[in-house]
Amino acid sequence: MAAIMCLVTTAKKASRASTAAPASERRAHLVRLAGDLFAEKGFRATTVREIADAAGILSGSLYHHFDSKESIGDEILSAFLDDVLAGYRAAVRDCDDPRAAIEQIVRSSTAALSQHRAALTMLQHDWTYFSGQPRFAYLRTAMKEIERTWVQQLEQGKRSGQFRDDLDARLTYRLLRDILWIPTSWRQRPAKAWRTDQIVDGLLRLIFDGITTPATPAPQRRNARSR
Amino acid sequence: MAAIMCLVTTAKKASRASTAAPASERRAHLVRLAGDLFAEKGFRATTVREIADAAGILSGSLYHHFDSKESIGDEILSAFLDDVLAGYRAAVRDCDDPRAAIEQIVRSSTAALSQHRAALTMLQHDWTYFSGQPRFAYLRTAMKEIERTWVQQLEQGKRSGQFRDDLDARLTYRLLRDILWIPTSWRQRPAKAWRTDQIVDGLLRLIFDGITTPATPAPQRRNARSR
Amino acid sequence: MAAIMCLVTTAKKASRASTAAPASERRAHLVRLAGDLFAEKGFRATTVREIADAAGILSGSLYHHFDSKESIGDEILSAFLDDVLAGYRAAVRDCDDPRAAIEQIVRSSTAALSQHRAALTMLQHDWTYFSGQPRFAYLRTAMKEIERTWVQQLEQGKRSGQFRDDLDARLTYRLLRDILWIPTSWRQRPAKAWRTDQIVDGLLRLIFDGITTPATPAPQRRNARSR
Amino acid sequence: MAAIMCLVTTAKKASRASTAAPASERRAHLVRLAGDLFAEKGFRATTVREIADAAGILSGSLYHHFDSKESIGDEILSAFLDDVLAGYRAAVRDCDDPRAAIEQIVRSSTAALSQHRAALTMLQHDWTYFSGQPRFAYLRTAMKEIERTWVQQLEQGKRSGQFRDDLDARLTYRLLRDILWIPTSWRQRPAKAWRTDQIVDGLLRLIFDGITTPATPAPQRRNARSR
DNA sequence: CATGAATGAGTTTTCATTCAT
DNA sequence: TATGAATGAAAACTCATTCAT
């Protein structure tokens, strides 16, 4: 079983070295409020006034807590990437099987994503905005590490015979990474919402097996649910 | 073979009934320029001045051709949706097999998407902006038809035994539709770019069969390439 | 005497129910400045920059206090109409004689007009602009009440024999209402200016008796000054 | 009877000396179209594009006929004032009785006004705009002549005992001139409209006699209708 | 004469940010 | 910490006017 090959460790709290944030209660609360708005409409499309309104203060007052709107964004994005990268590194470290590693990456990423919805929306909506600024250079760095990890696991799986040998590793990475990010951006109406585990299982099944009915119900076949 | 079951017809030029656009040479050129910018940065993030700069005129001069920035967006979006819906309808009409219909949908959508890159970026970046305005009500209508079509084909495929019967049709639709849209939003550097047919084949393979090596090399198995 | 039949009450401060205006010192001052400009040149012909200049700030800074130029206009117009209507209602309520009621209407209107010069200029200059917008629907409503009041008093006076029975009530109303509004729009150079009571007495005399020398110096004749 | 004392002459076509207008058919038609729009919304509030639209041409094409929007206004205003002044001069010349002169002034002005609705609206809406420009200096000149004429007739009537001797001539002039202009600015819905003679009679009656029922039906009393 | 395309100065409005109180 | 008032740069849009064709 996949899980057996993977020594799952709980990710330690990522050391947020990036910003020297005087993490007060109030401040953290404001970041959360801002994040909710960013998650809905994106970073640029959200005004500081809207953030202040949500907090019940005036827009100017936000500047006692942050020196710019961007520094709020910075805080959210770096926290997200710290989390995600920690998950990727742990998956690679703890799993010696590429299929298991990818499953672990998907699961840990999904967890990170659900806790950092704002960050993802920001990356999707405002990538061109952030990636152009030196302050956010770490975004590109992190993306490169993520790509490297995926490609390595996919190539390894091809060599080991687990994955189809006609896979284009980089193309598949791009598709899978983006696929993985899709559900997070869904603004779900509570009633119709799918549960996270529903989604992640659906995703894993899709990724590994596609939508087609298996040709032969081969007994050795293991789908993502058999855990 | 999939293609056999599908009476592929070339899509007739979609009658642009939606907007009575007095299409002049210059005007069409300006829409194209604007579209390129929208595709890169989104609709809101693109200023009319940038569009005008690209055209080598002053921003105010754009209003000789359009009565608002939004009407440029309108033109792009409605043209896109006309094309996409035409493709969906043709696929359903011409294919009596859900697998073939979906393959046809994917192929026609991909073609439409590659010709309307701006539209997709706009929908992804600025959905909340557009969908809130009465003028763009047709966006919601079109999306509903798209969803209906996917769900119907998936359900039919489940009943006919072609697709796994544990598929959640709506969840799968959301995933597949978004997956389909992914590659279009990639701003590719020419050198590294994948060809469209590479991408669409990769996608179809992924959708139908996943990334895993087939358990048994069943002879009746048909992958997306065997056409 | 006219005044005898009229139980004059001081108009209570009109409850400004219409707009929930967060009235600050500064804000009120800005409205006054804007009003002065509107009174001189009309609403549309006055730019926000001129208002800002008058206040010694930048045009954008006005939007800290108002969300649009129109909302300044709204504030001025609704305050005016509240006042005017209060005067009309009080006149009808307190006077049981149409001649007295009309005199009272003229006097209260004149007072209101002199305090709201901007509003009148705006109605005269920019009626087509305002009356077309849903936001200013109350303008039409108020005008209808004003017309109804005049016509009722004139008709009543005709029945009671106080007014000529060949008066066309609606025509006379239109003339008298507009006549009443005339002097307010005069931008008077201080030196040549007439006093308000001079004007209102001149007006009343004109309205009731015309300019012709009375045929017979009838002893029972009462002119508007004999109060 | 008033009319007896007044030797009415038809006003000769005013020599339009002001602008060297190559009065072509087309041009005159355009001025009329523009005038209709100015009459409805004022001069500034009407755009050249609206004028061009009304004429079925593009806005730029107007400049083949006029060198500026203002020159259209000039044409309308000067034609109006030529007519009005001609009427005033004729009235003074032909009538030796101030009451008759004023009646004649009212009647000729009314005729002129009904033929030049645009001009009046322009003067009322855009007086500050025009009166500030050297090009329109003749407006002030004309107004002065109009004032002089009224005041002279009123003073003369006071001396001759026809008018109340407590009349303030200048105040009364301002009131009467503006009163006279009122009905012209009414944009009447055809159904409810009053006929011009209805209005002018109502006006004259009002001016000379007011709205009050005559104290004694003195036989020598003459109202405005007894012609 | 008219078109089609453009100019350029001006309009209202937005918004991140600053700062004295 | 928060307020209230402001800045300044940029946004979308308007409009009289020009001019080559």
C-alpha cells in the first residue's frame, strides 16, 4: 500500500524568517481578514479600504500595523510557500516510492492550500504583478523547487516502470500542478460544497487512473482509495 | 475507434447576433491588440492607456471606436463563448458515443481556446468583475450550458459502462473543465513551448487513462493517440 | 387682514429622513462652498476641481467626504425641497383662506429660496440632467405636490370669489411658481441689491393687484403691504 | 382701447450684420437642428456630436459649415436679439401710451420668443458662459437697451397716472422681463400645451390686474382681453 | 462636402499612502 | 492605536476640434 512506503512526519512549524513580523494578536487577525478578501477577489482588486472596513477601522489605521498593502501580501504568500515547500520536502524525504511521494505531495499540498486559500488566489490572479517585483523574487525560487521536485518524481516513476514511459515530465508537471490548484479556487456555496477528502480522492483517482472504466479488473490494481 | 463514431463537421462561422459591432478594419485591429494585453495581465489590470500605447494613439482616441473599455471586453468574451458553445453543440449533435463526444469537446474547445486566449484569461482573472454586471449576464448562461453538456455526457458514459460508475459527474466536470483551460493560460516562451496537439493529446491521455502504467497491456485498450 | 386668518407657526427643523448624511463640520462647510458655486454657474458647469480649489484642497480629496459630485447635489436639493414642502404644508394647514395661504406660501418659499439659492439654480439649469436619474426621482414627486397645492388654493379662491373666476388654475400656477423663483436667481451686486422684503412685497403686490393704478380707490382694498 | 393708440408696423427683416454667414440651405437647416437641441438642454450641455447625429453626419463634418460650436450659438443669439430689439424699438416708436407700448412689447417679444426658443434657453442656461466672452459682448449691450426701454415706459406710466406710483421701475422691469420669458422655456407636452395667445393674454391680465377679483366692476376698467 | 481617425485638454473618480491630533 | 483629513498619481472617459483622404 502506498501509505506503507511513506514515513509521514508532521511538518514542523516553518520558521518564518522572511519578515520580521511583530506577530501581535490584532495584526494576525487583520492578515486573516485581508486574506479572506484576497481569496475572493484577488490582491489588486481588493482595496485597503475594504480590508479596513472588514476590520471596522479606517483605512489609514492599517498603516499602524503594516507599512504597505504589499507587506500584507508578502506575509500571506511567504507563509503559504513555507508550508508548501515543507510538505514537498517531507514527501520526498519520507517516501522512497515516486507514486507514494506524489500521493503524499498531493495530500500535503491540498492541506496547505485549504489553509492558504488567499495565497493561491493571489498567485493565480496577480502573478504578473508579484513576479515582477524584486521583493517577491522568492516566488520564482519556490516555483522552481516545486517544478524540480515534480519532474524528479515523475522521471523516477518512469524509470521504475510505475508511470507510462511516454509521459512528458515537464508537461505533466505543469498540468498536474495546476490541476491540483484548481479546487482551491472554487468559491463553494456551503450547500453544494464537496468535502476536501472527496476532492482529493477524486483528484488522485483521476490523476492515476483517468475516467475510463478499467479494461480488466486486474486484482493487483490499486486505486487511490484502497487505503 | 472514437473518430468513427463522430460525424465531425466544420463549425460554421458563428453568427455574432449578440452585439451589433460595426466591424471596421481598424476596430478589429484594436480589439486584437487589447486582447493580447488582456491575455497577459487580465482585463482590469490592463489600462486603456496601455491599449492605446500599443496602438500608437492616445487613450482618448480609443473612444472613437469603442464607447467603453467594457465594450471591448464584451466583444472578446461573446465571440469566445459563441465559438465554444458552437463546438459543444456540434460535438453533442455529431457524436452518439459519450467518450467520442468528450474527446470532440476537448478538441474543439482547445481550438477555440487557442484562438481566444484573451477571453480565457479574462474569465479566470476577472470573473467576479464581469459576472456581477448585468451586461455580462450571458456569461452565466453560457457556463450553465457548458456544465449541463459535460454532466450529461459523463452520466451517459457511466450508464453505458464506458466511464467508472463511481464518478461524481459534477465534480468531475468542474475538474475537467478547469483542467482543459489550464494550458491556454500558460504564457509560453516560444522556445520551450509545447505544440497544441502535444498538449491536447497529453490531456486526453491523462483524462481517460491517468498517469499510471496500464496494469495489463489489454489489447482492446484504446488510448487517445490511436486515431 | 390676511395675517389674521393665518396661524403662522415656525417651521420645525425638517427631519432630513431622505439621506443619512454623516454631517461633520468640514463636510457641511464643503457643501456650502459647493453650493455657492452651483448657485453661480449651475451644477454641471461647476467642476469638482473648482469646488476643491475653493476649499483649498485637491479635487480627489473631496471624495473623502462625498462619494460623488452628485451626492453633493443630492444633499443640497433634498434639503431645499424638505424646507419648501414643509413651508407649503404649514401654509395649507394654518390658513383657512386661500389668499392668506398663497401669501404665506410666497413668504415661506421666499425664505426657503434665499437660504437655498444653489438648489434653485440647479433646478433651473440642470433640471433635465437631474430629472432623468432615478436617484433624483424625489424631485418630480416634490414638484407634483407643489403643483397640487397651488392649484387647490387657486381653485378654492375662485369658488370663494376671492380670485377671478376666469383664471386657468394650472396656467396661473406655472406662471406664479416661476415668477416666485425669479428673484432668487438674480446674482445681485451688493450695491444695487434689493432687500428681500422689498422683493417679496413687490411680488405680492404684483400677483394680487397687477401694476395698474386701481380704478377706484376702494376703501376695502387691501394691498400686500398693509400688514 | 390700447390697440388704437398703437400704430403697429411689421418688423422689417433684421439685417444680420453680425456674422458674414454664407446662408446656404444646408447651413440654415443645421442651425435649426442645433437650436432645437440647445432649446432642450442648453448650449453647453449639447455636444457637437448630438448636433451631427441629428443631422445624420459625423461631428467633424459640421466644421465644414461652422468654424466652431460657438459660431452656431452666435448666429442663434444675434438673430434673436435683432428680432427682439426691432420689436422694442417699433413698440416705442409706434405707441404714445406707455400701457399700450408695454402691451405691444409683450406681444412682439412673445412672438420673437416663440420663434427663437433656443436663444432664450441659451441665455437662461448659459448666460455666465456667454457673457464672459468678448465675442458675445453684444448680449450685454442688447440687455441694457431692453432695460432702458422698460424703465422708461414704466416711469412714464407712473407720471401719467396709469401705473401705481409706488412701483419700483427697475425692480418691476426685472420681474416683468423674466416673467415674460418664463413660458417660452416650458417644454410642453403637445396634449397639455397652452396656446400662445392663451398664455400671452393670461400674462397681460396678470401683469396689469393681478389675480384678485376686482373690488368694484368699474366700467372704465379694461382688461387685456378687451381688444 | 463628408468620412474616419486622431488630438489634447479636461472631466469625474479611485486608491495607496501620509500625518497631525 | 485610531481618527480625520489630506495628497498625488493614475484611472476611465468626454468633447471640441483638426485634417488627410
